[in-house]
Amino acid sequence: MSLRSPNLYSWFSSNPTTTKPPMLAVSGGAISSVACSAARKSNKSVHDLPANTAGTGIRCCPCCFPRRHCLGAVIATCLSPPILPSSASDGDSTSQSPIAMLNRIHPPRPDWYEEFYASAMDKTMKPYEAEIAGYKSLLFANLIGKGDKILEIGIGTGPNLKYYADYPGVEVFGVDPNRKMEKYAVAAAEAAGLPLSNFRFEQAVAEALPLNDASVDVVVGTLVLCSVEDVDQALQEVKRVLKPGGLYIFVEHVAAKDGTILRILQGILDPLQQTLADRCHLTRNTATNIAGAGFAGVDVNHANLSTASLINPHVYGIAYK
């Protein structure tokens, strides 16, 4: 069971924590110090990354793509509606409200379709999550004792909750446009040991978050920016809701290096991918968007995952406000 209210900030206000630990000073050295099982490249400043992150390996296994990227694993039977960019920071404007934006960006779809997609994501994530676990463990370890209030955008079925749900005093709320993800996310929270009184789910889009300014310590987003309509607006929303010194933890897939076979295939299959995989784009370079979003600092790493097939390479790291 989860709580519901028009304003998630009011929920946080009614669930105060007893301490306010200092925020983390992120260092690239700390990120590169943990060995992961998957192949990875050396840590770089985001400003040193090329527009297309390197990555030439390819395994064409269409049934092993992770959440929102299931070209072949999830067979969609209808086209997604177009997404209209807007600013969600003006909470007094009805046309720009989170609910209005949700209805414009992600109009209600049949229950069977939303349930089918949520169930498919819950079942097809396991190989990908097993391979990326080393990277995620590395990132989320930085949050121990440093983030009381956590927002996860595109929470989906809640695969990230196990990495931070048992931190003392943590309060988590997740947003996702698919309302059928809620029961899976709630189950994941329970399995991770997070009291349901400290967790809530809200149906919303990243471009219009239903939170007040400077209301959370940490924003988490994994495999989200590929499917939003307006990447830059979503990042501005992340910045808006973060407290000064707050952290944005991200894992995203980006376009392969120009001229590689993988990049050529991504360009060919991108329209089909958007249709079948809930508007996931194969050719975005979101590391560049994150670098230009105005964060005080960004640490970015990149990796290639054998279970990710066409959605390689990945960028992962921490941006701080």
C-alpha cells in the first residue's frame, strides 16, 4: 500500500528525518577504484568525452534488452502518443502542472497494455541487472549516510531499491509514467527492507516532477533519458528539485562511436526501437546533455555490457548541484 497526494513534498514534510548528514564530495578516483566484473574503461571528466562515447562491440540478441529497451522482447501493439515539451517549474499554471503534463506526454493507455509492459520489464531485467550490479553497487555506495530523501525518476519495477533501501532513515519516492509499475516497485521496496511508510509511488513524467524546489537530497535515474521527450527539460527538473549540494546518480545508454557497425545499426533501427520500446532512442548522446545542464560538477564513466546488445555503450556517474 502506498500513499497518494497531489504534492509529494508534503509527504516528505510529514515524514521528517532526525539528522541531516553532509553531502558527498564526489571524486573520480573513488569511482574508478572498485573493480567490476564487466569490462570498463578508465574514468574521464565529462568534458573530455567525445560526442559519441566509444563502444564497438555488438551482440545481436534482441531478447535481452533491459527496461524500456526491449526491441523484440516486448511486442507493442500500438504507437505511443507524441510528447510535448514544457516547463513544470511553474506549478501555478494548469497547463504546466505535473498532472496535465502526464496526460499530454503519456495519455492513459489500456490497463492490459500497461500491465503487459510492466510485467515484461520485471521478467526481462534479470540478466542485465546481474551484469550491471558492480557498477550500481559502486555508485550507490556513495549514498551511505549522505541522502535522507531520495527521488527515483523512471523507477519502473524498482530494481535499484535494493542498493539503498536499507540505509538508516532513508525516505524514497519514485515516479514513473506507467501506473502498473507501482505494485512491482512496492514489492521491490518490501524485499529490500524499506518500510512502506517510507516509500511512495507517483505516476508522473520526468519533464514535470510533482515536487517543490530543493526538496530532495538525491535524484536517481537509470535508463530514463533515452525515452523522455525533452532531455534538457528533464535535467532541469532534476536540478530544480535537488537541494544545494544534492546528487544526481545516473546510468544511461548512449550512441556508439560514429562509423562503427553498432552505430550504423542503431541509426537504422532507431525508429523501430522508439515504436516498440516505449519511445527509447538508440542514438542519443545524453552525457553531453548532462554536461551542459549546469551542474556544479559531473563525474562520468563509460562501459560496454554484453547483455545490453544494441543499447551500448553506457555512461554512468554522479552530478552534483
